[in-house]
Amino acid sequence: MNADMDFDYPPADPLAVCKSWLDEAETLGLINPLACSLATIDPEGRPSSRTVLLKALDEQGAVFYTNRLSRKGKALQTNPWASMLFYWDMLARQILIEGRVSEVSDEESDAYFATRPRGSQIGAWASRQSEPVADRAALNKAVAEIEQRFEGREVTRPPHWGGYRLSLDRIEFWQGLLDRLHDRIEYVATDHGTWDIQRLNP
Ligand SMILES: Cc1cc2nc3c(=O)[nH]c(=O)nc-3n(C[C@H](O)[C@H](O)[C@H](O)COP(=O)(O)O)c2cc1C
């Protein structure tokens, strides 16, 4: 779907729209066009959010990678419901994906981890993500220790690091238009593998 096309006739397949919008965002020259806000719910029912990068998207869901012992990882452990919100100011567009996360397989996480720069691989071991760290020196020390441990060999994926796949239960597209009369089209997945599609008031 191109920028000037509206949703008078919403396409049947929201995944195709997602891919098209993401592709278009990638042409803008942004540093992180696939960054999104991931919202989770902690065991007390409180929401929190943070930015993550989308690494894969297909019928099975939207994939991001992280430390599973992080704050978000712990939240997802007890409450797998989450959302990913993308926003591109330059396109006046927003995509909201809501669903349930499942862990990406070890094989898939290994394959992605192997593509990361060595420095990021070392960092994944050295950083106890979301835990307090005394100071920068303590973090540097942890990095040095991991570098030593893997000296001269490939850095394997830490067992606590991997992907999550958010199922595509609900997808909402928002296209900014004149006079705040924006397009908002909601797709809700049915149990029969189809989509309920409706327009929402802006
Ligand atoms: C542009 C951008 C991209 C990021 N991508 C990721 C990511 O893909 N995975 C990740 O774990 N953290 C990523 N982060 C860091 C997270 O926003 C967050 O600080 C970290 O994951 C800890 O979150 P938590 O304490 O809520 O678990 C990114 C931050 C920014 C600003």
C-alpha cells in the first residue's frame, strides 16, 4: 500500500500491509526504522514499556530478541500478553500489534545470535540486563572477563538470551490524515484463521 492510498477498501491481509509499511519505513534513512515500544504487564498487573527492534515478521508473529532474565523477560514469564507499537513521524503512521508471546526456538535464537557483531555477543553475556551494576568499571570488568573466556573462539548464545514471538491477535493501522480524521483500521484474528476487519473512529 502506498502513502497516498487510503483505507476505503481495507486489504484482506494485514500482514501484507504491515510488511509494506515496514518496507516503506526502511526507505526513510532512519537509524532504527524497525524500533517499537514493547509493552508488558508485571506480576502485580502494572504495565511497563521499552524500545526493542523487530527482527522477523510472518504469519506466526513478530519477533524480537532480549535477555529473558530482564525486567521484560520476567514480566513475560508470568504474563505472556504484550503489544508492540511502531510509530513513524515522517509517514504519519502507527502500527499496534497485540498478542501473546512464545519463546523462539533455540535453533532460531542461535541462528540470529550468530549474525550479531562479536561485541554485541560479548555484551549479551556481560550484561545482567535490568539488574543494578555498581558502576561503569564493573560493567567493563564483566566484559573483559567474557572476552577472556571466549578468546580465540566463537561466542555461543547465553542460555538466558533469546527471542520472543508475539502472535498477531490484533493489528491496528493508524494513518494520519487531515483535520485529525485519521484512518484507523482494526484487524482481529478469528478462531477460523480469518480476520474481522473494522474501521474505528479516529
Ligand atoms: C532503539 C533501541 C533499540 C533497542 N532494542 C532492544 C532490543 O532489541 N532488545 C533489548 O533487549 N533491548 C533493546 N533496547 C533496550 C531496551 O529499550 C531496554 O532498555 C532494555 O531491553 C531493558 O528493558 P527492561 O528492563 O524493561 O527489560 C533498545 C533500546 C533502543 C533505544
